[in-house]
Amino acid sequence: MGHGNIYSSKAIRALEQLIDSQGNITTPTFTGLNLSGMTLGSVLFAGSGGLISQDNANLFWDNTNKRLGIGTPVPGYKVHILGEGESIVVKDVSTSAEVYMSADNNINSIGSLSNDPLQIMMNSQPTVYITTTGNVGIGTTTFGAGAAKVLTLANGTAPGALANTASIVALAGELYGVDAAGNQTLNSPHKAEILDQNITSPYPWGYYAKNPYLGKEVLLDWSLLVTEVERLSGKNFVTYRDISIAEKRDWKTDQQIWVDAEKEKMIAEKMYEEVEVLIVDAVELVEMQKEIEVDIGKTETKYVFDAEIGGVKAKIMSILEKQKVGTGKFEKQLKDGIRLDEKTGKLFRKKTRAEVLPFVVVPSIPEIPKWMRDRGVL
């Protein structure tokens, strides 16, 4: 009797299903596959040697409640991450922008890992905006020229009275403090109604406050008052002096920086708008790639156990780097930036800068306040 292998008819039929008429091995399709030894809720992955594996303590799907657990087999939320010093990192590979969220050592953190601004959005608009120089904008993403570690408020609405609270708000470019009694006190001494009437002081300043419950407001020209007191008393209470040339700023230059920033913001907002594209303009031919390991000409020392000598020995090994190379095979794909609307079957892309630029209304440079013009500011 000759020597050989004996295969069952079931095994032969299974092998036949994996080989097509040209002798090529095909990818099998399984329906209703049942893998014994796997726990309900396991998220399967290729483990060591490609073996189908599970690790429920670190990766688990609660199919009843539709929750994913990372680091826990009992997720209490849609995505529940449990661990020590764990972080979630999202990175834009095209720009390297990186944002993270973490809970570590009793400190909860959210921020940017890259040198990029961080913003909190509401209704697709930035509500809080933090720059890399430490500026914080509330309702605005633009700051005055040279700003660093500055809090900037967009124009808002003064709140009503609220016990045991105090608020700050920007109204028409002026900073107000609002107390628990509803008093709205101007903290920047530039009420135009006061300053424009004072033509004698080199640098006028005043006080303004109002109370909507009392139905009263008060205006005080401090500079004029002090000037009169000095005249009557013969004493000097206020000193006006020039600052250094290096500290002086040019109004138009600084305002142009603001105008340019506003223009870029409007362009960016319009570039979120989409236009429909034809299929012929949405598809491109792309070469398929595969990952290979390449010897980069460097070595490293690793220690292995040698069964022959019964001990540990050093082994010099080449360092291999994974690289992607073309396979010579091509297939049609949607171009980057093309979105397929699954409900309508239509294709869209975002507008380009050149397309939106003609429709952007650039703001003009804000006019110099009258009281400053009266004193020679150009």
C-alpha cells in the first residue's frame, strides 16, 4: 500500500469552494457563521499569528444597549472609556491638528496637542475660542493687533438682575460690569457722549452707569471736574505726559489687521458651503497600494533565549520600516473632498476660496472716534 494523506469528503468540498475555475484561491463568504468559545458582545480582532481573538476586558460591545466599552466590559454610555490616565486623541492627518480629552490624576483636560487654536462650538459657530498665544475670545475669533493672553468679548446683551452674581459684558465696544442689582457700570472711560463734548483736556475720561430698574443713568466728566477743581484750588491733581515712540500705535494699521482677520473668517465660513458636482468630475483613477517592510540600513540589539545553550544571547537585527508602495493595479475612487449624499445619490464638494471671494463683503476700517480725531489721531 502506498503512503499518502486521506482527506474527508467535507474537507475536499470546502477546499474546492476556495478555488475558482482558473485555480485561484478566492475569499470565502460566510453566512450565519458561529464561532465557539467567543463571548456574547466580543469585538473580534486578528491577534498573534492572525488568530481570531477577543479581549472583553478592554474591548466590548453591549448589543442590548448599543454601547461600546474600551477598558470595561460594562459600558454605561454610548462610548465608555475606563482606565488610568486615558486620553482620546483626534488628529487631522492633512494638517497635523491634534485635539485630546483626558482624565488623569483627578484632573479633567481638553485641549490641543498641536500648535493650533482650540474652540468650543455652538450651532456650528465658535462660542469660546482660544489661540496658541493664550488669547480667549467669547463670541469672537479675532483679537487686536499684538494681543497675547487677552480676554476679548464680542458685543453682547446686558443681563437682568440676578442675586449673588456679577457679570461683565461688551456693549457697543465698551466694557460694562453688571451687579446683582442690575447696575450697568461703564469700566472703560470712553463714553462718547462725555468725551466728544470735552475739547480742553489732552486726554478726557469720564464715568457712566445706568440702572434699568431705577430708570436712571448718570454721566460724569471726570477730566473736566478735576480741571475745575485745579483752577479753584491752585493745586495739581492730574499729570498728562507723552508715552515713548515705541509704545505708540497706528490706528489704521491695527484696524486693518482686524479687517483682514474678519475677511478670512467670512471666507472660511463660506467655504463650508457645498456645490453639486458631476460624476465625471468627482471620480479619479487611483493606484492601489500595499504595505511592505523595508530595511533602512540600521540595526538594533535584541536579547533572545537560545535553547541550544540554555541561556540568553544578544542578536543583532535589521530595523525594518513599513512603507506603502504601488501595486500596479488601479481602481476608480471619489476624489478627496467629494461627499456622496446617501439619501439623494448626489455628489457634492465644498466651495473653493476663488469661488467665494467675490461674494465676501469686506468690512471697512472703523472710523477713529471724534474725541481722538479732535486731538490729532489720523
